[in-house]
Amino acid sequence: MTEMAGRPGTSGGLVLRAGQFIFAAACICAMSSAPGFTNYTAFCYLIASMGLQALWSLGLACLDCYALILKRDLQQAFFMSLFVVGDWVTVILSFAAACSAGGVVVLFERDAYFCRRDPQLPCGRFEVATAFAFLSCLCSAASALVVFWLLASL
């Protein structure tokens, strides 16, 4: 059970953390390049949540690099419990933000037809940012499940 792919301190774990960070940063870049996103609370919440996700993922990616370079084992109960709590908090916040932004995008695009009526509204950027947020959540959920499984097996 301790040889699970994606566990902290391995190259698989580093790939998951890098994916989380890259998708969260891409979400922030796509949303911040859209003029007027601050007029909508869901998009502001998405930026805040992805900022937290990016910081958490970058910190743990650095810890994975440290463990890989020095060949340290991060599978200790203290580290695992810290990773579990942090991962699940960021996953829940990120998923809630992605869902709320997705709801606003669907409202704009399909229900109220704001994107057709107002061509200056950057709906495409909103959609891309929301897609990146869901991809970041996918990587985060995979990482959180791996760490939770590892903690349960200790």
C-alpha cells in the first residue's frame, strides 16, 4: 500500500502537485485577463480559491522536490495528517468555486444569453478559466485521495 503512485515525496506526487499548480495558475491568468470579472462574485471567489490552491500546491511541490533530492521519506503520520487536512480543504474550496463559476458561465451562455447580447463580455475567457479550475480540482482530488488512503494504511 505504501508504493501507491502519486504519494508525497515521489515523482508521481510531484507531477500531481505540478498539475495542480499549473492549472490553478492558468485559471488565474485566464480570469484576470478578462475585463470586468470583478463585477461577479463567483469569479472573484474562483480567483481567491485558485490562489490558495496554487500556493498550497507550490509549497508541497517544493517539499516533494526536497524529498526527492535528499531521498527523504514523507510517509510519517504527522506529515500525512497535515497533507490530508490541507488537501481536502483546498479541494472542497476549489470545487465549490469552480462549480459556482461554472454556474455563472452557463447562466451567461445558455440561459440568459448575455454573451450574445453583449459581445464585449469575455465569455470565452470565463469558460477557459472555469475549465482550468475543474482540471486543477481533478488533480487535487486525485492527490487528496492518495494521501487519505496512505494515512488510513499507516
